[in-house]
Amino acid sequence: MAVAAVVVASARIQSLTRSAQEAVGRLAAGVERAVSAVRTIRAGGATEREVVRLEAEAVSAWGFGVRVAGVGAVLWPISGLAVQGSFLAVLGVGGYRVASGALAVADLVTFILFLFMMVMPLGRFFSAVATVRTALGALGRIQEILDLPREDADDDVTGTAPRTWPAAAAARRPAELVFDRVTFGYRTDRPVLDQVSFTVPAGSTTAVVGPSRAGKSTLLALAERFYDPDDGTVRLDGTDVRSVSRAELRSRIGLVEQDAPVLAGTLRENLLLAAPGADEASCLAVLDAVNLRERVEARPEGLDAVVGDDGAGLSGGERQRLAIARALLADTPVLLLDEPTASLDSRNEQALHTAIRSAAAGRTVLVVAHRLSTVAGADRIVVLDRGRVSAVGTHGELLRTSALYRELARHQLLV
């Protein structure tokens, strides 16, 4: 009976531990959300609401912890009662048998001593059962992450995919990037891109423009193989990007994201993220290219100056330029830029345009932008509308042939 009670109680501990882990996870996520957006919360007068919400999450996590401790606290009394009940049963039945002459006193003493010797192992066994059940509850949460498929699990989708780039395309030279009838949706019933086809010639700069939610950034995600097309192909130098490993593909493509993430650490560590072997002269050269060298050299620590989490200590424009410098230092044949001037003022935007033109020499550039001033000088401009290519041409050609492009240009005072 005692063993059955321990098994039931320990199963309850496992269930409660899993719930406690989930509650702690929600609390941690809530704290991270509040801390990362503390200025926005304060400016919006939402401090009290956020405090109340976090307090509710904390109380929930505390409640599950108390329940786990409560069920665990029952196990020791159960084990104590089991031992005491066994002792009384042995003493009662043994005493009766001794009185009736069916059992010798020495045998009764032996049974009692044997019972005393079982007390400690039984207590440890019950405690171990509770501990194991608690660990299994926590392990369940960890197993959810371990069970997620690896990003590179489907690298060899054809069954014959080479693990390195084909020799003909392996040289560090500009590479042609082709989107061939690409269809993709984050949901199966709502495609973001629908039969998109265009070519980024080797060594050229091609821009993608269009209204919000047209699928522009999704194109860059497909080129980097963060996702694979539902239909159609993305080819680099004539090779389907799905036929090589993601690591090999990304060694040939540099990406500057729209939110320009900066890692906590030093400026040097951020620059060397994709090019760990670069020397200081190379680091300073790319900083100079994005008009950031003077700002870095003004700091006593230079490249070893520390930046906080998410680029704390740098302005939005400086974070953007540091991300571009990091991509330039990697010196990849293909460069993808997602809204590179989104956080820049007009002066630094012009400086960055010069840097991008300089960086475009000797590499293929695909740039996504809302500001048409960023891409007006591109070799080709692709206009996306509702996931489809509506027009392709230069800035001047599109002003004549594309009503959507003329509308975008008019709103931005470019015509």
C-alpha cells in the first residue's frame, strides 16, 4: 500500500514539475519582454499593467512550486507510517506467536532487527523515486527542444546532394542568383510569394521594392535557406541551393538583417563573427567604408570597446552600419541587404550609398528597401506586389512603365 501511494504521489510530482517548468518559462519570457521594451512600456503608461501581469505569472510559478513541495513532503510521512505499521505488525503477530509457543523469542528479535535495517534503505528509495519523478518532469521540457528537427536535417533533400559547392562555382567570384517560379507561404493556405521569377546577374546590384507585406524580406530568407520554397527553385551559379549544405551556402552569402542585431561583447567580436581570421587593418577598413571608423577610434578602447546586449551604447544607425561592416568583412561573393538604410539619417544614408556601391564591386548584391532613394541607382529593380513580380527595370524605366512604382516614388517625393 505504501509503495502504491509513493508511486501515485511521485507521478503527481512529475506532472506538477512539468507545469512548474512551463510557468517559470512564461515568467522568464515575460521579464525579458518587459526589460527589453522598458522605455516603450513606460512611455505608454503601461508600467502598472505589466507589473500586474508579471506578478500573476510569478504567483502561478510559485503556486506550482509549492504544490510540488507539498506532494513531495507527503512521501516522508508515508514511508514513516509504512515502517511503523510494519514494526507494529511484526511486534503484534510475533508477540502472539511467542506467547503461543510457535515462535522463539530470538526469532522475533531477529525479525525486528531486520525491520530496523530496512528503514534507511526504504527511506532512500522513496526519496529517490520522488527525485527521479521531479527530474523526469523537467526532462520533458528539455526533450521538447531536443525533439525539434535540426535545421540541416533536410540538407540532402535530393538524396544525392554534395556536401561542398561544385568545383566550377567554388571560386570566390560574383555569382548569379536566380529565383525560378518560386512559391512560398508560411501557411499552406496563404502564399506570400506566388510564382516569383527574376535573375540577379553576377556582379550586379538588383533591388526589390514594393508595398509592405509584398514578400520582399521572404526572398532573402529563401536565398539563405532559412526556409525552402514550396514550389520552384532558388539557384546560385546554376546550382539549386537545396543541393548543397546550408553551411556551405551561407559561406558564400552575406546577410544584413533589417533589425541589425548587435551581440553583447566588443566591437571587434561583432566584426569577427563571420570572419574570425580578419586582422585589425581589415576591421578598420570596413568601418571606414560605412563611415564608422572615426566614431570607433574616438573611444579609448577602440575596437575593444564594449557594447551591451542588443547593441546598447550604439545608436540605431551605428548598429545598422556595424552590421553592414560585419557582412563586408566576411567578403562573400553575394551580399543580401534588408533595409540597410532604415535607421540612418540623410547624411549617413548618402555615405552608406557610397559604401554599398564600393562593396558591390566584385560581388552580387540583392537589396530590399522601402526607400526608393536607396535603390534608385541599382542596375535592376524588381517591383513586388502581393507576392508577384509586377515589373522589372531601371528607375527611369519603371517610372514610365509601372503605375505602382510611380505611386511609390510620388509618395517619397522622387517624382
